Amino acid sequence: MKQIALFFLAASALWSCQSSEEKSESLKEPYRPAIHFSPETGWTNDPNGLVYYAGEYHLFFQHYPDSTVWGPMHWGHAVSTDLVHWEELPIALYPDSLGWIFSGSAVMDLENTSGLGSKENPAMVAIYTYHNSPKEQTGANDFQYQGLAYSLDKGRSWEKYTENPVLPNPGIRDFRDPKVSWFEEFQKWIMILAVQDHVEIYSSTNLTAWQKESEFGKTQGAHGGVWECPDLMAFDLEGQKKYVMLVSVNPGGPNGGSATQYFVGDFDGHAFDPNSNETRWVDYGKDNYAGVTFSNSPDQRKVFIGWLNNWQYANQIPTGQWRGAMTIPRELTLRKDGENFELYNYPVSEFESLQGETSALQAESIREEKILTSTLTPPAEIKLRLGFADETSPLFEIVLSNDLGEKVVLHFDGEQLVLDNTQNGWDDPNHQFAVKSTAPFSIENGTLSLDLVLDRASMEVFADAGKRVLTSQYFPTKPYTQLSIKGNVDLEEGEIKTLK
Ligand code: FRU
């Protein structure tokens, strides 16, 4: 008996040793993000159920553990105490007889409005879309509906609600991605749901019975494709409440494929009224989709995570045992600019804890090409303050490259920031990846601050503290090690930071 037990002990030690070796191999893959969350193996798309509770940020995510291409969706799960180091936990939600588990949200039912937990041990409640694939194949329209599951042990184990669905389908294809939030000012739960070419707003006092309040968007914003993954949140601006709605659209992004637009307006607990119908984008890069914010986050901070990918090529990117990653968590802030409101997004302050060695760059006027470093090893962060004494031609070009001539170029042409990855080293079969992404931009007061967050296979560009953002992947054959700048520009201040 003892021998058998020893055999199993030895075998399991060997097994866990092999799997941890495999694990560390998988983490060493050349495009494996070092400072972004990616699942150890398998596929991921949207971040789901972002919620904070008892010192932990929970990131659930669309996940297909058995393959690196999209398939029957589960909710994967990871937790972090600081938003920058993530620990992947076992899968939280598995498909069941009602369908695959599509995107949705999670809240803490602190007052036990649902009766599923208690005030002492409140339920973490996930509300998500069931996608019933066999039903879809029959040609029926009502194959997506909203289900609920809850956890009483900090998201470690889950019970599906016995009376699912909590919101049945009224006969509409594309009826999905519920984002639920508690609105203190209206004393009720609000669900915002993506419904083909618009969003619908529902309300509830107990998370299980929902009533429709209104619709928004048929004639507003960008409509190049179907609307997905909305979010609705309140900002306090010097005593004035303003509401921001995020709506992802695919295709129809400003640079092709998937992207997330936003609207600023008023909300009375029933209907959303936008201040303007102009289309605004959270991020002009090609690779930030389906982003939403954490609920129950301390100090009501709006912490946003997006999927660092684009449906145009998401299933083809040349990663290894996993496919898909998340953006750096970013704080959203709403700022008033004259009569307009602008939504800024910028890495959360916790991100600074990753900073290692810093080397300062010398201030100088750049007219010729200047190599800033040729020993760069992403992950790294580059912070630059650029001055334009000659405001009539504020031009510059920043080039990240390797010695094979593969490169990514960020330049300003006087009217727009352009992130050019046409020579990054990889393109997808449909040639939608290696393109120039543009973002309208103007230099204010002759200066520009730029933060570039570089990982092994992505760049996140934050111009003027997150006023304009471009996120893009790249897949060089060899790592990029050189950073240079040229143009008609003064380098006023600069730092290159390694990231731990
Ligand atoms: C957005 C999306 C959602 C859907 C999920 C399925 O990327 O299409 O609308 O719930 O992905 O994985």
C-alpha cells in the first residue's frame, strides 16, 4: 500500500515537474507578453466580469482552453492585488445545456438585493450571455439570452442560477454582452446590453428580474458593424455628473476592424441623452477591443481593460500555445476641453511599480536622425517631452527597429499621429494587420508628451497623458532593440525605463 502511495507521489511529482517546465517554456515564447495578461494556454478574447472585492481585482475572460482559435466559450479567471501581476486560476464558468458563456460582467451584491448571498458574505454575481449554438444552427433568431451565476467564495467556485435565463431573447439575433452596474443615485441596478445596431438599457432592484427602460444609438455613432460590449458609467466633474457610454463596434473601427467608441451625455436612470453625436474613439490603434471597466473598484476609479487584438486577424496572430492578451489596465478620466468633454485613458498608477532602471536622455534639438538607444530590451517604457519651436512644421518620426530592417514607426504629419507597422515583420493572410493607423491630433502650445509602453509584441502610445491613444501589436522576427528619432523637433526631456 505504502509503495503504491509512493509511486503515485513520485509520478505526480514528475508530472508537476514536467508541466511546470512546459509552463516555463510557454512563458518564454518570443511573443509572450511580459507585462500584459495572457492565458497560459488556449484562446482568449474579451475581458469579462471585471470586479474588485476584498483586496483582489478579478479578470474573467472569454476563453477556449482546448484551442488557440475561437470556439466554445468559457470564462477563464485571473486575480491580481495590484492590477499588474496576475495569477491565473481555474476556469470559472463552463458552457452548459443553455449554451456557451459569452461576454458579460460581474458585480458585488453588497446589500444582498438578490438574496443569493448575505450582507456578511455577499454574492459575486456574474451576468453573461448564453450563446446557444445548436439553436443558432436551426436558423432561429433567439439563440442569445442572459444568464446569471454567483459565487460565495471570492469567485473560486460558481453556481448557475436555477431560473436562467434572467433575460430571455425577444427574437433578435445579436442580443448580448450585459454590463451591469449599481447606480447609487437611482438606487437600482442598470444593465446595458448590445443589440445589433444599438444598445438597450434595463433596470432591476434584485439582479434577477429586469425591465426594459430605453434604447440608444440607432442613429448615433459608428455603424460599420454590429455593436458589442457596452459599458455605462458616471463621472463627477466639479459637482456636475456626466455619463460616459462605451460601445465596441466590429467592423467599423477608424483604422479597420474592431474598435471602441464612446459617447458623453446625461442619464436619468431611464434613458441616455448624448451631448453630441460625433463619433469619438477610446483608442485609434487597431488592437484595443471590447474594453470595459471594473465594478466596485476602490474610490470609484474607472479602471479599464481591453482585449489587445482585432477580429480581422485575431485567429491568425503568430503566437504559440496561447492566443490573445489584455491591454495594460488604464484609468479613464473625463476632462472638459472648452465646451467638449474628452475621455482620457492612461496606465493605472500601479503600473509604475514595474519600473526598473531608468536612463535619462539628453535634451537636444533633433534635425538629423538620432539613435536614442540600440540596446533596448522590451518590456520597456519610453517617456519623451517634445518641443516644436517651429510650430508651422511640427514633424517627427520615432522608429523602433531590429537589425533585419523590421520596424514600427510612429510619426506626426502635422494633422495626425500615424502608427505604421507595415514593416513590422509579420502580416496576416488578408493584409489587414500590417497597416498605418492614424489618429487626428494637434500639438497644443508647442509641446507634446509621449509615453510608449513596449512589450515583446505590442506598443501602447499615450499622447498628452492619454488624450490620444494608439495600441498596436507587432511581430518582429527578432526583437526590436533600437529606438531612434528624427524630424524638426526638440527633445526637451526623455527617459527609457526597463520594466520588471
Ligand atoms: C466581442 C464578442 C462579444 C461576444 C464575444 C464572444 O469580441 O463578439 O460580442 O460576447 O466576443 O466570444
